[in-house]
Amino acid sequence: MLCTTSNGMTLSIIIVNFKNPALLRLCLRSLQRVIGKNTEYEIIIVDIASSISTRNVVRDEFPLIKLLPFQNNIGYTKGVNEGIKKAIGDYVLVLNPDVVPLKDSIEKMLEYMKSHEDIGILGPQLLNFDGSPQPSCFRFYTPLTVLYRRSILGKLPFAKKTLDKFTMENENLKKPTEANWIMGSALMISSEAIKKTGFLDENFFLYMSDVDWARRFWKNDYKVVYYPESRMYHYHQRSSKGGIFDLLFKKEARWHLKDAVKYFVKSFAR
């Protein structure tokens, strides 16, 4: 159940929603169904480019949930930060509205984090709705990684070897595994680690902020770990996916490229 006390909160769940009340409703109902009654938690919805339909879903169907509506599209990165600023939990779970956790998945992550204080970021195994796993833990990007993923070059043997390394294909991902970074669709973070590492870098509008954040956690002596004992369904629809020519037609692809350039400039400047 939702805990409404202001002290001793275990978990703050932050969901950034962008014009998708149906998926948000599904996510919230699944959270109510799978989180155990003994887990103290709060849910914070950051609704960017807020719509009346989304606000009605939250206020009418989930009245105990905190709602932070923003009239403009402030971007995913700033949205997460605004949620973190309001969070009072010892741990924060950043969750996309297109994620449906399985039973005990959140409690398993909490227990693992509590027993491994050197972990700053923990990510679950993400699944397609047919039960097949999605890539969700990675090595750090290089410019070649981006090029190979967005061009026909990615089909060549030498490029495929690079991409397999990027997606950690050769690692044993059936056990907890350290990763350079975890996909931001579902991340559990220690609030204490956030105090040391800082918020997401708002120079990134939508993409690459999770990659940059993980790099900063490693720099501050916190581990980033993939944890397959926790499993969640993810309706993964990559709006930025596509080839180089998509940069001419899709704003999401242009956002991705712009944030990637910022990431490489920042990471190489260190």
C-alpha cells in the first residue's frame, strides 16, 4: 500500500510521463498489484507537457500519488530530477510508464541494494511481452558504436563484433553483473549515492543522461550492476531508432544525435 508518512520512507518511485495516460494507468495498476504490503513507498508522477486526461487518471484513480504537472515538455532528464527533489525515500526507483514489474521484482532490488552498499545503480532484467530478454546493460558508447548502430556498416563482421561487446553479448548475464551503464527505463538508485554523485545532467534533454550518470557513479566509487533476479516487462519502442536518413525526418533521432555529441564532448574532455 502507499505510505503517506513523511519519515522512514523506504522507496520513492519516480515515473516521468509524456502524453500516455493509458500506459501510465497500466504501470500504476501493476505497481499496486506487485508491491508487497510491508514495503513503504511513495509514487511521484512527473507529467511533462501535461494533459487533462493524464491528470484525471492520477487524481481520480490514484489519489494518494504525488502529481507534478509541467505545462511544457521539460524533457526526460529534468523530469527525473524534479521527481528526485520531491522524493523522501532511502532508495529511488526511476521507472518508465511502459514498464510492468513482475511480483517481488522491486523487493528483490531493494534487498540487494541494502546488502550491497557499494552499488549506486541497480537495473533489472527487462523483458519483451513474449518473455524474451531485451538488452538493457551496456559498455560505454564510442562514436563508432553510434555509427554502426545507425548505418548499414553495422551488418559487417567487424562492426557486429564491436556491437556485441557494447551489448555485453559475451557476458554471463544470468547472474548479477557489473555494467558500464544500465538503460534508464528502470533504475534503482541509493539516495545517499545521489547526494554524493549529483542529479542527472540537464544539458542532456532526453538521451544519454543515463549513460553520463552511470559514468559519474563509477567515478564516485559506486558500482553499476545488472540484476537479472528482478524481472520487468518493457514495452520498448525506440523512438530514436533508425538510420542516418531518419535525422532528416524524426525529431527524436535529432535529439539523440545532439545529446550524443554533448556526451562525447563531455566524456572526452575529462
